[in-house]
Amino acid sequence: MQSMRAAYDKGQRPENARISFVDVHEHRAQYDNPETDTLPKLLKHLVAEIDAGPAPALWVSRIGGNEHNMLSLLEHDRPIDFILPGHEHLGLQDGAEIVTCAYIREVVSTRLERNLKYLPEILEFCPVPLIQVQAPPPIGDTDHILNNLGAFGKNLTGTPRIAANAFRWKVWRLQSQLTEEFCRGLEVPFLENPDPVFSDGGFLRDDLLGRDPTHGNRKYGQIMNDLIVQIARGEAEVPA
């Protein structure tokens, strides 16, 4: 959401469209109680905040998304790899410990559930159609990642190593599949990134990289904002 919000705030706005951005983390400290589940109270507050403006045509969720980077951005002391069904052509990394796709699926699912578990409650409070947006594709430029590690570089000992591109892409793709499956169970459309944001290798285009190892820049945000406005206006559809 950072890139989408930055693009809008800097004036790169779709014509005749208004987008409101609500970051749950900005409100959580006021409403969270570690001993009770206060999400409904928080959601009621957010709905009231949105209702104070013009009636929205669409709600867009960017819940989660960074789980694949937490698991795969940096190479572990014992590198692992797996075969993702449908993408066997990506091969396996030499010297890596081979694990099953089912194992990686379970690990990714556990992390995803920490955030996606809130989506049903958000859907319950949502007064208009809701869609979930796919996480940005991984960054293929390892030099860019190393030069912009940010929080990923904290508390590291030794020289950081970026995991193999193919491995990182497979974890991202698997996460997308799992998120789509979860959304399908709720009948919430899952919006994948449009073709123009991808490089030939399936990574985030070099001119769309943000100033960190995981996000897109304002140009990427503008592309996503434009697409979402088209969907809200009925000029585009979320692919089935």
C-alpha cells in the first residue's frame, strides 16, 4: 500500500477519482488490547472514518503480502529449494537441501493466516464490494536488494546473501496461490498484478523498484491505483 498511497499523495491521481487510504497499524495502538480481540471495534472506527467522506464504490485490501520476503529474501546457512508444480522448468539450486512443496506450503500458510484471518471480519463490515490485491512481484536485482536492505539488514552477522531468484519467485508465487485460495473461499476477488509491472523474467520491472528490498515505487503505485479505479468504475474486471 505504501507505493499506492505515495503516488496518490504526490498528485499522481486517476482523473476524477478519490482514493482514501486507511492503515490499520496507524489505529491499532488506540484500539488493540492484547488480552481481547478488539478488531470489530477497530473496524467500526475505520468504517466511520471512510463513511465521513464520499460513498466508496469499492474496498481494496492489501492485508499481508510481505510473508514471502520474510521467508525467502535472505539465504539461510543451509539453503533450501523445492519444485513448484507447474513451474518445474525453474529447476533446483545446486547444493541446496531439497524439501517438498507441501512443507513450504505449510510454512507459508502459517505466516499468511496471521494476517488473512482478519479478512472475513473486514468482509462482514464492508458495505461495498471488496477485493484483495496480490503482493508486488519480487525484485530480481540482487544489487538493489543488498543496497537497500533496510529492516532486513538489522542484527545480521557477516555478509548478507540474497537467496536465489528462482527460489524467491517460487515462494512468492506459492503465497499468491494460497492467498487466492483463501479469497475464493470467501468469494472475494483476488487481483493479480497487471502484466506491465513485470520484467521478462517475471520480477518487478527495474524502473518500478522502491527504496527498499520489497516494495514498488510511486510509478508502480500509480499503475495499481489506475487499475483499481478502472475496476471500481466497471471499466475493467478482476480476472476470474
